[in-house]
Amino acid sequence: MKAFVFPGQGAQFVGMGKDLYEKHPVAKQFFEKANEILGFRITDIMFNGTDEELKQTKVTQPAVYIHSVVKALCLGESFTPDMVAGHSLGEFSALTAARCLSFEDGLKLVAARAKAMQAACEVKPGTMAAIISMSDEKVEEICKQVSKDDKLVVPANYNCPGQLVISGDEEAIKEACALLKEAGAKRALVLPVSGAFHSPFMQPAQEELKTAIATTEFKKPICPVYQNYDGLAHTDPEEIKTNLIQQLTHSVLWTKEVKSMLADGCASFTECGPGKALQGMVSKIARAQNLDIEIQGIEE
């Protein structure tokens, strides 16, 4: 069985999608449609902008979504997934590729999500940190230990064995990083992000996204979609919508998600979008399961 997986925020790079735009008429058509929907030429920033311009949440999230979905569309009849999944923002790309969402509706939701998350960051500033070579259980224990009074830090992204991202206010993140290093973590690296994503700090954004999702048509996907919220396969549009809303304030259970896909018979993973981060994560999860699988990206 074959899975297509879609990356999230952080996979972006200047020049992303330019080759697709120039080589494939269908790609050019969808890129231009995206410019029209967003009301600005995001392609100018994607192809020729600066890192700083591309890092803006309102730009990054739509850019990664557009690039990922257009890559899938350019595959045409070669896009034959038995299952799909996406990491955080990538879940919207996966749902669009699986025809649960239209390209236009998916992009509008991603733009609304990005705007709402940026606003939530301004209301309640925070940050995130990547913890390397530490058990999930120890990271969870230290997060609970640090979270008291007005401080909060929670596990945000369970990426793969030995790699967990935590999220919370800056003081709590710094304290947790220090304790995790003392406990033996190889690295505890504060990330260059503008907020505490996948934490309770995103509650205001969750409310806004809930309203946007309620007015958007979701169809039954062409294959099961494995979701971040519970790490399980879903095909019911109402379940998918509920899980998509919960995702904003909940941990991304990527490790569980990939394990579920492997348990359900997946033997081939193709990353569809910018970067190679998911290929590395999937490889580590499969190795921990002593499974030999095919993992690849897509050339533009």
C-alpha cells in the first residue's frame, strides 16, 4: 500500500514551486488562481522573495499548502494513494489532495488559519523548542513539572522517536530546556517561531477556524486520511472537521499516525511538498519498528 504525506510550516524555501510553475501549465493555472484568491502575488515571494518575507505565518502557510497540493495535481493519474496524511498545516494539503476539500476552499481555510494563529500569537506570545534524544515520557514529565502558576509548556509535536517539540511561554520553555539538558537530552533548541503552536495558547485561533470550517464543504475523501489529533484513519467528513479544529490546541501525534499507517499495511511513503523533513521522520519511525519500507520525494 502507498501513502502520500504532506509537510507543514518550516519546510518552505525561497524558489519553491518556480520549476513547477515554469514546466507545467496546470501548475501555472493553480498558482495564478492562488494569487487571485489571496489578493496578493504570493508567487513573487515564493519564487523570488527573501527568507524573512517567506517566514511570515500569513505567507508561509499558504505557500507550503499551494506548493504541496500543486505537486500532487501535477502527478495526474500517477497520484494513486491508498492513504494520506499531513503534518500540522500539511493536513489541509492532504485533505485537498484526497479531494475532501477543493483547492479553493482549502486555500481559504489555510489563509484564515494563518491569520487567526498570528492574531493568537499577538494576544498570548510564546515559542517552541525541539528536544532531541530524550524519551517522550521524560519530556512529558518535565513539561508537567514546569507548568505551574502562570507558566505553561506542553508537548506539541511527537515527530519521531527521539524528537519531540514542546510549546509554551518563553520563560517556561527556557526552564524546561535547561531541565531536559540536565536530564540528558542531546539538544534542547528554541525554534525561530512566532508563537506557541499546538498548545492552549491557540484557543482564540481555534474558535475562528471552527467558524470557517463550519461554512466549508467537506466531501468523503478518495482514501483514508490519517489525522494529527488522534493518529487514526478517517473518511467521515464530520469526524475530519472535528479533528481538524481540535488539532490547533492539541499535540500533533505524527509518530502514532505513521505507526497506524504501517500497521494498516503501508509499505511506501512519498513526501509531496517542499523539503525532506517527513522522509527523515518516517524513516526513524519505521526503523524503530524494524520495518523496511520505501521512502521518497517528488522531483519538480
